[in-house]
Amino acid sequence: MGERVAILGPGLLGGSLAMALVAQQRDVVVWGRRQQPLDHLKSVCHGVTVESDLDHAVADASLVVLATPIGVMPGLLRSIRQSASSGKLITDVGSVKAPIVAQAETILEGSSHLFVGSHPMAGSEASGIEAATAGLFDGARCLVTPHERSPADAVEEIAAFWKSVAMRVHQLSAEEHDRIVAHISHLPHALASLLVTTAIGDHPEWAAFCGGGLQDTTRVASGEPHMWTEIFLENRKAVLESLNAAESELRRLASIIESEEIEALNRFLLEAKELRDSHIVPQIQP
């Protein structure tokens, strides 16, 4: 755990991870294609090394963290395989796991490099290095998704790495991960976006009268659109399953209201309240 960590991508997650590790006096190098985010990170995170040459960034690292958009990761894996002579332990921060785990297994097959997928479930609707903070991961959950052939010691090392930045770590398959996050993360973003367009899409001026309820329930709709486009399409099967389930529940609620079934409506709202209060609220409390 004392050796060099290379973080590829100086965005919200990559920058925050660098800050958290440097605060522990870890040896960290951050690679990026654009100089401005690297310069900003250097100015706010004293002790971090920044690098615009990928080969140089990973050369002396024992652990490599892919903190780029999902679509960029296969190309980075190919570059690491071609240029890095010593074996690297590689993980990522992507919010869709099955595609990248499968691609990594294919790209790195026969090499000395090992890939173990990770999804640190931390962040906000803000994006970019300007939003990065050393405490972003504190107490949040990280889902580790190894391939069925991943060595146990490599999986344990990745779990220990995320625990070292104060995360609560869980292990599950990539496929199970994608189905779960489609319902608890991707669906909320889709519904928040839908709620915005439904509530004020035809009448933006109505927003002048909105209160905290609409603001709270639509907060995540401010997330970076290109990133979420990629997420929805990469995980489209599970996302569509969650949207179909939501559509069914919406139709059930509409039917109850249309028929003026007072008791049924009360049960619907009571069930939602109890589920949230007993299962969701305890998870988000510090």
C-alpha cells in the first residue's frame, strides 16, 4: 500500500482520490490529456505529481486507477499492456461494470497485468476537478466486481485500497452490480430528468414558484449529460428494466387516483414512506 498509485483522469473522482491519498502522504501521480485540470490539481493538492505522458505516468506505479469515462478505458488498457513492462494491478471507478470487466479480461489476457473492477459510489451532480475534495469517499460504499478468474489476493488488495480512503467495501459480480445500480442510481437520474421536463418543460416560468421539494427531487438532473448518456447506453438492458418497473408503478398510482380509492392511495404512500424511512434514510445519515 506504500507504493506509487497512478490515477488516470483528473476529474471529480480522480482528483478527489488523489487528494485523499496525498493527505496520507502516499506517492501519487495523476495523468490527464489536458493541462488545465492537471495545473488546477497541482495548485490545490501539494505533493501530487502530474503527468501528460501516459507511459511515464504508469511506469513506476504498482496500482493504476482508471478514472476516465467508461468509453476511454479500453484504449488506456491497451496502452498499458503495450508499454508497461512490469505487471500492474489495475482498477477503475466506472458506474457500469460488466462491459469494462469483460473488455479488460480480453485486453489483458496473457499479460502480467491484473484488472479488478471497482465502483466507488461517491460524488455529486457537480463534475470536474474544481469540485474535487479529499473527503469525497468518507463513509461511502465501494462495490468491487472481480472477474471469476481474478486472484483472491488481487481482489483483497483492491478492497484494502478503497478501505484506506474510508470507504465501506462490498464484493459482487459485475452483472449483479449493473442491475442493482440501474435501479438505485441510474433510474433516479432518469426520473429526475423526466421530472424536470414534465414539470417545467413547457412552462419554464413556473420554476419561479417551486420550493424545496422540486429542487431536492431533481438535484441529480444537473449531472454531466455526456457522462450519463454513456452510462444509460452502456447499461441499457438493466436501465430499461428499471424504467419499465417505474412505468408499471406510475400506472398503478394513476389508476388508484383515477378511481379515487382513498385507502389504496394511503397504503401506496405509506408503503413508500416506510420503505424510505427504514431503508434509505439510515444509509444516507452520517
